[in-house]
Amino acid sequence: MEGDAAEQARRAIEDADLVGFTFQDEPLRIYPSGALAASVIGLTRLDDGTGIEGIESVMNTELAGRPGKRVVERDQSGRVIPQAEFLLEPAIPGSDVVLTLDRELQYAAERALQAWIETTGAEGGSVVAIDPKTGEILAMVSLPSFDGTDRATLDPATIRNRAITDVYEPGSTLKVVTIAAALEEGIIRPDTPFQTPPSIDIDGETYTDDGTNPPVMTVADIVAKSSNVGTIEIQRQLGNETHYRYLDAFGLGRSASIDFQGEATGRLDHVTEWCGPVCGASAAIGYGIGATPLQMAEIYATIANDGEWVEPHVVSEIIGPDGSATVMEARRHRVISLGTARTVRSMLSAVVERGTGFRAALDEFSVGGKTGTSNKFDVETGKYSETDTIAWFIGIAPIDDPAIVVAVVLDAPKGELPDGTELKFGGASAAPVFAEIAESALHQLGIAPTHDGNG
């Protein structure tokens, strides 16, 4: 019972003066913001307040503190001896855990994603927004969500944090690793031409492009138009071993952060287990590899941060009961050079300006990013769905001096836009979500517009 009903029951028992009934107040964790960031914050047990999900669990020791105790002497009958000495050990309050989440941005991201889940009929979705320079997670959304205060309607299926637990094949969003690796190795330049026939056969497997592309495309055009055939041709020159080395360096196949409980490592088989050219071709276009939304957001954050990987984190600092602060230090390592990162960003800008990501464009800011659409794998049948997809868009804004990276994932969106474009594609459903969130974020962060909004 809750609220008025519980109070009425209590009064009735007190008025009845029932023998053996007593009342004892117990502390209860409440969440004033309701479902906001619930999948990140997590839950505590009702009986003793122990954290069991999210940050509540990861930081339970710091949050809980230590109870006090009083040691007394008793006589043979078990009664406390009043004049005897006693030992009093005071309780130590718990610490405050400060998160990197921006409340306003978190709200805006949840609202935008929820609206597009309703528009597309998607089964769910997630958003990750990161400051690429610091690794601070400014927003992390998993929908459907829950309200930790309202346990009566809690659905266990909504507790998981999709941004860190759900593993998907990232589709075309992973092409940036292939391109960045080939640029870093000096194999290609943005203007390097490649033959791009409608389809290509690799050891009996046929790979095609969506739509119609010219027979010869530059690397920049391959990225802008998201050509599967062109990307595979680049990967063939790169080679499996070198390709794997960069996939590993960007952080795939292992947890991205130490701040989350139950974070999936994704799937990145060692190159010695790859099935030759076919596995290399599939990996080039985002198949055969599994990644969480957080892992993919961090790949783009590395590109946004001029090639340096910075550990994504949601815990900013821990403030002890004495007021002392312990600031969290993010791990860092270089993946690609500054020059390569900026070249990739330039090509990602073209994806929005003249390619598959045009619906991610903002009026006042120059942005770049990549669309992705992968057929959803059905674990029960062991086959790819012919209708359901995972729709992606991961973007950087502003593209020349990045302040934020936003990754958007929609699970099985359906329907069409007014122009007939199917919403199952990342460019149709996930890109507009990015645009809404990125615009809110840039204004919230006080970033000056990069152009006047007239073009």
C-alpha cells in the first residue's frame, strides 16, 4: 500500500488498539526525478537499501556508509548494567556520488527518443551522448524505462540498460574504422578512386549496394553514399590482420567503461578465427562483429577527439562525509593520428551534407556522422529477419571543433516517411533523433553557432 491508503490502514490499527501491533519507521530510497536516467542510476532493495542495479549497485559501498554500534556489559540475566563502561562506535555516513549526466540534456534525449519510438513503432531504443574531450557521458537513455520509486508497476524487462547490455551488428556505422585504418596506413586518400560495380562476389558470397552508385567512386564518395562494395574493396587492400588491429584499438571486444554493472563486451573474434576474405568483407561493412551503443559512441568520440581514445565514464567524483573529493581520472590512449581523425571528420561531414545522413543536418551548426542499418538477427531461428532492422545514426557536432558525440539506436522501427522512405533505415529514423538531441545539447552547452542557419 502507498500514500493515503497506507496512512488510513495505520490509523485503523492504532484506533483498534490491537495487542501485538507496533509500527517502526524504515528509511526508503526515493527517486525525485522519477524515470529520468533510471537505467543508469539503478535500484536498491526495499528491505535494506542495498544497491542491486546500476550505479546504486556499482557504488553501493561508497553510498552506504557504515552503521554505528554500541557495546555494553550485561548481567547474568541479560540486563544492561547502567554503571558499567560501554563502547560507542559512531555511524559513518555514506559518500555522495556525483554523475556526469546533464539533467536537461538527459530529459531532452529521453523525450526525443520516446517520440520517435512512438512514431516508428520500434520495440525500444537507446541514446548515448559523450563529451569526446573528457569522456564524460552527458546523457544515456534506455527505453522502455521504469520509475524506481513505483515498484508496484515495475516491469523487470525494462530494468536493463540497453546502451551497455544490448549487442548489435553496427552495420555501416562501423565503416569509419575501415576508412580510418586505411588512411592511417597510407593505403588511400579521400580522392583515391575505386571500382564500384553494383555487386561483388567474395568466395561465393555476394555483396551489393543499396540503391544505384556510379561505376567509379572516390573514397569520399564511398563514405558519403555508404557504398558497401567500395568499402569492401578498401578493406581488401587493408587486409584482415591490420583491420583487426584497428578494431581492437578502437575498443571493440571489451568493456568500454568501469562504471557500469553488466556491461557487455560485444563480439570481436580474433583475426586467427576469421573465415578469410568473407569475414573481412563482412567486418568492413559492420557484420560479423557485435557492439553496444556505448562502444560505437566511443569509436566516434575517438575520431572527434583527434584520434585519442578517452574512457567513457558516468561517475565524475565521490565526495566523502568529510567533504573531501575524489575525482575520477579517465584512461587514455592514441588510436589514430590527428590528421587521419580530421580527414575522417571531413568525410563524415559530407555524409550529412550530400549523403545518406542529410536528415541529421542542423540549421545553425555543421555536423557530421554516419548512418547504419543492419538486419536484426533472430536468436530463435538462427537467421536474419527479412523485415526487422537495427537503425543507427552516430554523429559529431560541431564537426570542426567537436563538443559532443551522440549515438542513436532504434530497435525494429517500421513504417514510412511522407516521401515514402522506409523508417527501417537509420538515415530515416535515427538521424532525425540525433538532430533533435544534438541541437538541444549544443544550446545547453552554450556552443556558438557555426553558421547563420540560412544554408
